[in-house]
Amino acid sequence: MSAFPLALHHVHVTWPDGTPCLVDLDLVVPTGRSGLVGPNGSGKSTVLRLLAGTLAPDSGRVTAPASVGYLPQDLTLDVAQPADVFLGVAEARAALRRIERGSTDPADYGTVEGRWDVEERVTAALARVGLPAGTLDRRLGELSGGEVVQLALTRLLLDGPRALLLDEPSNNLDSAGRERLAEVVAGWRGTLLVVSHDADLLGPLDRIGELGPDGVRWYGGGYSSYVAQVQVEQAAAEQAVATAAADVRRQRDDLVDAERVLAKRRRYGAKMYAIKREPRAVMKLRKRAAQESAAAYTHTHEQRLAEARQQLADAASRLRHDPAIRVELPGTVVPSGRIVVRTRELVLRTGREVGLELRGPERVALVGPNGSGKTTLLRTLAGDLEPAAGAVEVGVPVGVLPQRLDVLDDTLSVFANVAAVTPATANVVRAKLARFGFRGSAAEQASGTLSGGERLRAALARVLLADPAPQLLLLDEPSNNLDLAARESLLSALADYGGALVVVSHDRRFLDEVGVDRVITLD
């Protein structure tokens, strides 16, 4: 498969509210496997949409091959659509079956049109991403979030694009699905650009591009190499800041010393003028010369101080200031003996029988393959789904962070979404939102315009800042879409959380860092 260049030339993108997203961005994606990282909201998904042709820039030019495969972060699907229709093979499959039953209709042969092996090809493509052949006969609404992602990836593989764009493709995938995805990425021979916060997926790539305010900077090697290079840069930047700060202090002290010397000279000159030891005209000339010399002397030291301050600003600009989520969760502590959740002869809608009891601030992980019922159990515990039989007893206030983050009203601002669930004053709400990284005008941004990571932070704020405070948190794939800084901040917040926690996640590293007390596996 030959590779074609993907590029953006002086591209500008501005959101409808006038907020700039990308400013004069130049980007050339090299041949091979590339990753794109950057803080949430920096425009990574927008870059992929531009390259895929689903978004037009306000100005500038996009270069892309005619055949581009694009897997968006959020798939918009018709839940009633059969999987084979979604893959574009339903008509060929149906025609083949009619031919196998003896049809001689030319229309059936025209529909197949040389695709006699369509069933085998689709089955092989499904297996490549980890889906069974029976998936073809299911509807999209019957598939889990991870299975839908795998199916969408299957469609891209069947299309055989010359360039492949993947936006957070490991979201919602179970361990097996992530392994299959990693194999697809590792085996891709065309041009590939992956936006992801998954260190394991980014590990074997050829290069990592970091998107920032000044554009994209490429680092050779995979993710670990990128991290190592950034650490070296940060160490150098910190040393430069320390050196520049020391120079600023030195120049400031020199300026003070210069002012002291000049003040002493002025006092001496005033004394000489008062006692009139020299002719008046001579003294005036000396005074004017002293003033001019003092001005030049002061100007020199002020200029040196200004230059030192500029060097400090330049050095400081190279430092990274990752946004942090700093969350205080009062009222969430649960005594160790209190029953938080108890099920009684519970049978989920999937037909699975589940027995569960949580006491105190216990932390439980729900793991298992896509489609095993993890989200169904979580929604049943939350009261969003009625069980097929039995009951769920919940003894504390509950906060739910669903996989689709649909707790937000997209027509409202972040501030309005949070203010709707708490009686706190506007100033208090804004102060609390600042701890989630929404400061000033960022709190007024419409929820529907947020990036994936920003949306998760906003949804988390709405859940955690609700009144009453949740003493049981139900989290469905909470690490999806988080950049590394936000991930660490979320882990820090959960480390201080005093309530019970039930978390669905395929991210074993995240579960280890959360510190779960026990794991429930749904096979």
C-alpha cells in the first residue's frame, strides 16, 4: 500500500462563539505510524476531522489522499441498524445466499460483482479486531461500546484506505480488544495518525507529535522515547529558568547599588553647591554633566535588568504547566460498617445473576470482555435500569459518571450544568469549577463544544459537586479521553475520596493506581 502525505497549510479554525481553536497551523504527517498527543482542548480531534474532510477550515489548505479512513472519538450510530448494513456488505451477503439457493437473477450476480468471498473477508476482518462472525447478524444497539468501536474499525479495514486516522481508538475496548488494536496499528503499512492518551498503544509508533499553541513538534520514537525527550527538555528549561532568575536578582541588586552611588553623588554635589567653593557657572556645568552621567548609568543598569527579565520570561515559556484537577470532596466519607449497596436475588436484563454487597469505603472494579454486562450492572445499581428480577438496595447518595458522559446538557455552559445540581452561590460554584480546570471564561463555554477530556472533567464536576455529595461513585470507563496530566489529577482526587467506589474499566494500570479492594470479573 503506497503512502500519501497528510498536511495542513496555514490552517485557521474558529468555533462559532468566536473562540480560536487552531491558529495558522502547519502540519505534515510523515509516512509511517505517527501519534498525536497534547493537552485536552488543544485541537487534536479537530486536526483529524480536518484531515478526514469532515470539517472545513476557516482559512488555509488541507492535503489528503482521496481514500482516508477515519475513526472518530464519538460514533453517531443508528441502534436499529444491522451490523452487516453498517459494514456495507448486507446486500452482497443476501444476494450470495439467494444464489446459493438457486437464484439465477442477473441482479443478484450484479450485486455480488466479484465479491464471492465477501463472507470470508468480513469474517477475517472481524477476527482481526477480535469480534466473532456472529456479530454480522446483530444490531448496533445490541453491541457494547467497545464492540461498536471494533466494528467501526472493521469497516475501515474492509475499505482499505491509503491513510488511517484514529481518534482515541482504545476507548471502551477490553484487554483482548486492545491487544488486537495494537496488532492492527503495529501492522499498518500506510500512513497512520493516532490521537490517543494510551501509552501502551503509542509505545511502538515511529514518532510522536505534540500539539501545542505553537503548532506540532515531532519526537522520534514511540511514547517512552517521547517522555524521555520531554523530561530532558524540562530539565534544561528548569535550569535555564534558575539561571535567568539568578541573573534578574543580580541585575536588580546592581541597579539598587547604582541608585545608592548616584544618591551619594547627588548629596555631595548639593553640598558643594551650597558652600560655593567653585564659580557658579562651573558648578552648573558640573551638575549638568553629573545628571547626564547618572542618567546614562541608570539606563545601562535598567536595560540590563530588562534583558535579564526577558531571558527569564523566555526560559519560563519553555516550562510545561499542565492543568491539574484539585478536588475537595467534603461529606463523602462512609463509615466502614455501613452497607452502601446490597443486591437481593438480582437478575440483570441480560439474564445474568449477580450477588453484590459493599460496605464502607470499599473500592470494587468490574472487569470482563465487551458485552459481558458491566455497564448494565452499573446502570442497574444506579437505578437507571430495572432488573429482570430481584432488587438493589442503596443506602447512600449516589453519583454516576456514565460512559457516554450524557449527564451534561450540551445547550448549557459548564457553569450552568453544575449550578443546576447545587444550591451554592455563583461565586462558590466558580471557585469549585476552577479546581477542575474551568477558570474564568472557560466555565462559560457551551458543554457541546468541549473536547473529550474537557467533557469528562465537566461531567465529573457535575457529579462530584452535586448536593448531597455522593458517597457512592459509579464510574464507567473514567480514564477515557483523559490526557496524562488530567489522569494523574483524577487519580489524586479519587485517592482523597472517602466514599465507596465501583469502577468499570479495561485499563488495568488505572485500576491498580486507583487502589481497588477487590475485582469482580464478568465473563
